Amino acid sequence: MCATVIIYSSDTRRKNKIISLTRSIGLNVIGDAVDAPQALRLVHATQPDLVIIDINIDHQEIEVAAVIADKKIAPVIIITAPQQQNILDTLNREYLITYVVKPINKWAFEAAIHMTLAGFRKLREMEKEIEKLKETLETRKLVERAKHIIMQDHNLTEQAAFRRLQKQSMDRGIPMKEIAEAIILSDNLKNPG
């Protein structure tokens, strides 16, 4: 695993321990931060694969985690003490955030990292699939509208109008969506309103 990681902790000693542990797992720590503004600048500048945040007393770290998760920049692992259960309320809203309790167990930490990275990859794949499906649906809607315009203008059956759209697309090497958009635009110019 060669994922890039940013580590944010206001406690230098704990931060150094987390960096050492993270590197021992085989991750590439590309930066570390000691305060919220520095952490956000670093994350935005480097676009890491993972952000690990050590929660301390001021809880600015939770806000940083929420910003990163909300913008879907990278998945976040929060390291916190068992008595900080109020953090769970925040975490329930942000499913790009994983919760690890101190003291850190190397094997549990490594498992959390693998699961977090895998979950984020899956989320990205699902978002791409959703965009692809939206594009397909939009194309179908446009093709249907164009097909009905062709049917009306040329007194063709639905199947014949579709074949004409297909043929125009293939003959010109232009996607059917663009042909459909051109037909709809032309019809709108001929018949405004």
C-alpha cells in the first residue's frame, strides 16, 4: 500500500508516534500539521489519499475533519480517547470519517486504514457510475424529444425516426446526444414558444 497521508495533531509527541506508526504500515506521510489552518492548506495543496487526525481538547480537529469529508477531498481517520463519545454525533453524519480509539493498536489501525481507503475508492466508483447513468438518462431524454420532432416533421414511425437519428450519428461521427440537441435547437428556432 503506497497511499499518501497527511497527519494533523497539535501534540507533537503524539503526532510523531502516529507518523512512525503510519510509515511502519507502509504509507507515505507527505505532510503533517499542528493547527487547523495549516492542516486545511496542506490537504487542499497535496490532495492526499488519507487524512489522519488526532483529536485533542479544543475539537478544532473535528471541524477540519468535517470540512475534508464534506468536500470529499479524502477519507479521514480520527484518533480519539474513549471518553470523547460526543464525537460520535458528528461522525454519524459524515461517513467518510472513521473513528479509532486510543491507545492505538497497530493491527486495528492498519485494518481501519484499509477499510477507509477501500470505502472511499468504492464511493468514488459509485459517484462515477451515478454520473454515467445521469448522462445516459439525459441522452435518452434528448433522443426521445428529437425522435418525436422527426416523427412530426417527416411523418415517420418511431422506429424509422430512431433509425434516422442513428444513421445521422454514424454517418457524421457525432454522438446521438449532439444530433438530438441540434434537432431540438433547430425545432425551437422554427417554433419559438
